[in-house]
Amino acid sequence: SIQLDPQRIERLRRYCELLWEWNRKLNLTRHLDYETFVVRDLVDTQHLAEHLRPKLRVLDIGSGGGVPGLLLAILRPDLQVTLSESMRKKAHALEEILRQLELPIPVKASRAEAVLKQTHYDLLVARAVGPMWKMLRWLAPHWNAFDQLLLVKGPRWVEERLEARHRGQLRHLDLRRLAEYPTPGHSGQNVILSLTRKPETSDRD
């Protein structure tokens, strides 16, 4: 049911070819055919793209093979996307893929925490980077450098939320489920979770 214009389809096809070519040297993806790419990577990114306002400054955390950040840049060229990947070899592969796709997207070969010390972003996005509690621990000192965090999660997101809550990491955050959708051919539902800081309240309230 995915409908895209021919130019985007061609760019996605070329992206897959380049990604799989690089995957022979580096472990960038486990999705090595078009069907798996569409029902996993593209479906997730399309649902994510539907919830983003125009012209947001977006940082993709732990980009790996480029999902969701690089795909977001193809589906939503209005967004100002930056990729962050701490493994230099993977960051170099992303730079080469972007160069051949003629997509002028910056790649930061460092951890997201270091990137956030330099630039403010409207939105952080992440998929398959780590459990929620671990990501919230990494990002805890940097909430002044971004406005919203969107996480693409699988069916275990409820357990991850409980773990984060048990660790006290959601005390000052609002967590909302923006979307829930099936992954074709797989049981369970994927979700997009939004996390923002709660408004500060004064002692007089």
C-alpha cells in the first residue's frame, strides 16, 4: 500500500544497492532483499515521517546503515537531517552512500552526546540503538539541546517503559505513543514513542 513518486523509488532502490555493496565489508544491515527492506525499514520510516512537522532539524542517533535518518531525508526532503554514527568505518560508508545518492546530508562520526554539545536540534530519532533506559541515561544531561525524542520500538516497548520507570527516568518526562502499526509478515505491533520534558512548575504551584 506504499505509494511514492518514481524519483523517490529510484533513489531508494539505488540506496539498497549501495548499502548491500558496503554490507559485504561492514555489518550495516540484516535486511538484504527488497521485501525485507520494505516491510521493516521503509514501513518504520514512513510511519515516522507522517508525524514530523515541516523543516525540522533532525538528528538520527546511531545511524548504522542509515535507518531511519537517511530514509527520512529521501521521503521528506524538507527536513534538515543529520546522521550520527560513532563507528568511523560505518560513518565513512554512510558518507560514500550519500555522495553517490547526491544527498547533501552531514554525517557526524561521533556519539550523539558529543554532537548535542555543539548544535541544538528540534528532534532526535532512533531505531534499534538500545533499550529505552540506556538511551535515556545517555541523553539525560542533554535535554537542553533538543526538544523531542522519537523512538521506533517493537512489541517489547512496554517492558522497556517499565524498566525506565523503575529506574526513575520517566519522572520528569512525558511519554506518548504516537503510532502503533503491524509489520507485515510478523506478529506484534511496532510503535513510535514520543518523549518530551515536562513543563517546569514553580514551588508556589
